[in-house]
Amino acid sequence: MLTYVLTAQDLEEVRFAVSPAMETVLSLRALRDPGRFPLQLPWVRAVQPLLGSLDWDVLRLLVNATMGSPDFLTPRPTSPLTQFDDELDVVATVDRDTFDRQLAAVNDEVPGHLAGPHGITKVVDALRDYWRTAMAPYWPRMRTILSADITYRGQVITRHGTGAMLDELGPAISYQDGRLRVDRVSDPSRTEHVDGRGLVLQPTLFGPHAVIPYDVGADPLVGYPPRGQGHLWTVVAPPSPHDLSRLVGAPRARILERLGHGRTTGDLAAELGVTPSAVSQHLRLLHRTGLAEGHRVGKTVLYRRTELADLLTGIGAGPASS
């Protein structure tokens, strides 16, 4: 068990992030031991035929039998908008001492073919090829689930407070009286004080229970299982625009396609060449059926697609994963 001790100030500064690099590295767990990740088996089946050309002499060294990975591979993200290439640039700057020490901690030694001056480059190149092959085609669909979960957690904070949000992150995570306990992750158990360093919470599809930094004393981070991932692969293939029009009607389909980020009724009316009242009528129906949601910012209401709309329509989703 890992216990993070948080002050009142620490609680105010808890933040959320999404890390494509961490999801990429952690996804190697599911390929190493698929039985631990039943919800991601459709993805495992989909990518397996594509993996033969990748550098498994390197990739197999990045996750060990106990599912540990070197921390330098997963730099702590600071935003839900983090990009993979930016994170990989950070990985490439790791100093040699940290590279050797963390690889040895995970593998009991520094593997011979990574011990030379080109070891870091080999790791970066292997991860980049793996991302492009196995993750990037599916990342929009994965990101939808992760982002939707962050939105939900923000709503819990607004309604019930940060402590209540922390206490419902997952079965292996609990919070009470300034202590965030993360079970099933550390042997022996340890306690660490956040001490103003900031606690980052990160939804991850490849926990499966919780994720913490491998190094003792690393910057505080907890990866937790997001809501809704049981439906991640239920949409086998995105429908065509014609299918979507038949499902919700052509006018509402055109509106949904434009709701990837917050839009006002006036914006939509101008783009579609219709009256604001016509757009409002369609938005009310989309809202009642759970396909669109509105958030007030001052006197303006911004509308966007819901997680359900993305899953149902396939807008923004990756390729099929049957």
C-alpha cells in the first residue's frame, strides 16, 4: 500500500492529466499478460497481427513480470491536453544515470544492448514505432473515455468536494482525514507526504487497479481506472455519415459533428445557415437523449457532445477493433 499524506493546501491543488506516453507504456502490460486486462482484449486482438515488425528486444524490457516500468518513460503530465511527441521529447533527455538505475531496478540489471551510448535512442525509437502502430489509431477513442472521466470527477468536486472525489476513484483507492491510500501497488507499504509538490490524478485504461510511480519519493501521481471503459470497444466500427443521419436525422447529425468542443447556439446557426431557434430545438432533443450537454460560462451556454454520443456515433473514434 502507498499512502499519500495531503494537507488542506495539497487538496486544493490536486489536478488531473492525461498522458499518451503513460498509456503507451502501460499498454505493454496488456500485451504481456492479457488475462489481467479483460476489458482491453478487443484492442489486444486487433493489434496483435501488427506487432511483428516492432523492436521487441527493447519493448519487452520496459515492463517486468510484476508490471513495473521505469519512471523516466512516463514523465508526470501536467495537463489533459498532453501530446505524445512532446512527452517523448522529455523521455529522450533522460540523464544516463537515471536511465541505467531505473532500467536496472525493473530488470535486475541494465540489459547489454541498452548499456551503450545509443540505449536511450533505441528506447525512444521503439516507443515511437509502437505508438504509431498500436496506439495512435485507437487513441481518439481512448482519449474520449479518459477525458469524459475527468469531466465527471470535476463535477463530483463541485458538488461534494475533493475528498469525496478521491474516495471514489476506484476499489483500490480510499481517502480519509488527509490520507489517500492506494492498495495493491507497493510491497512493502510506504507513506509519503505530498508537501506542496502537487498530486496528479490520471485516468488510465491499463491499471487495472491503480498505478503509482515506481521510484520511492517520486513526484506524487495516482493512476486510476476511468468510468465507462467497459463500453470502450462496443462500437465495432464508426458509422458512415449516412448511417448517422438515419440514426438521429440529418440536421442533428450535422450539429453533433460540430460539437467536438464547446459551441454556442449562435455559432451553430451561423455555420449551418439556419435560425438560432431551429438549432435550440435540436439541441434540446440531443440534451434530453444524453447526446449533448451544455455548460454555462457567464451568460453564454456552450454545448458539446457527450461520451455517449462519441461511443454511439463513432465520431472521433479510432478504427475498428474487432
